[in-house]
Amino acid sequence: MLVGYARVSTQDQNPALQLDALNGAGCGKVFTEKASGALRERPQLKAALDYVRAGDTLVVWKLDRLARSIKQLIETVEEMGERKIGLRSLTEAIDTTTAGGKLVFHVFAALAEFERGVIRERTKAGLEAARERGKLGGRPPALKASDLAAAKAMLRDPEITVAEVAKRLGVVPSTLYRHLPKARSTVMEEGE
């Protein structure tokens, strides 16, 4: 049996184009949803996946209607494959119930994995090159050594609170506590 799944992203959009294509493809039952692809929980997609049985094929108008990322798409199709359920995309001409369709899908999956690997390698190489040039990644420290020295000097005065020192230095008290754990005591001892 062919089971259709149609999704539009907003309440203003109309799924008529997708529904016409799914009905034209011979879907015996169609599940329709108005939900963003970014949402992980989509009740109608869950209902469609619960409804299909071994030997059935889930049909979508486009792959992006089923998942928002290649990773999510691959996970969904692998789960369906384990249950002996096929996937057919009408616009991308992919049908995992055929040998050619499986091949195309796995090529897409391999390309996506390759792209993730290339991005990881570029990021790592960029960070290493920056380190070699003496640049460190991440945020600059909130407090310089001179700020810490000033904070210590101010905290020696029992009349000045940690909150006041933090305000003067333009940070929150927790930043001072992180750099000066003993700042919690009312008076900082000389040499701390």
C-alpha cells in the first residue's frame, strides 16, 4: 500500500499541490500536517509511520517534507528500512523499494557524511592555523590581570561588597567568584 504524507510549514500555506500529487501517485491514505520542519514532534508524521506496515511505502512530495536535515532523513529511512517500509519521493524520483532508488539514497547519504567530514577538517585546520599565528579561539577573558588586582584591592575594604566591585568592573558577581573564590569572605586577606 502507498501511504502519503504531506506537510506545509505554516497555517497560511495550502497543501493542495502535495495532496494532488500524492493522490495522483495512488496513495490509499494520506496524512496531512501544518507544522514547521524544525519541530521534531509531528503528530501526523508519527501517525503515518505508525500506520504503515511491512511492505508498504511512505510517499512524500519532496524529501524536505519528511525531515529537516540529511541526518534526520537518514535516521528516519533507516528506521523504516528495519521495518521493511519503503520511501518514495515524487519530485526527487527516489524510491527505496527499488535497487536504483536505494543506490541514489545511499549516494546522497554518503555525500552528506562526506560534507560533514570536510567541514570538520576545515574547522580543525583553521583553528590549528590560528593557534600557530598566536590567536586563541573563544571569547576574550572577562577580566584582565589588572582588573583582578583592582578587584582584590577593593575587596580588602570591608565596606565594599562583591556586587559593587563587579558593577565597577562591568561584570556579574559570579565572574568575580569564578576568578576569586575567596571573594565570598567579607574581607580579603593581604596577599590573596
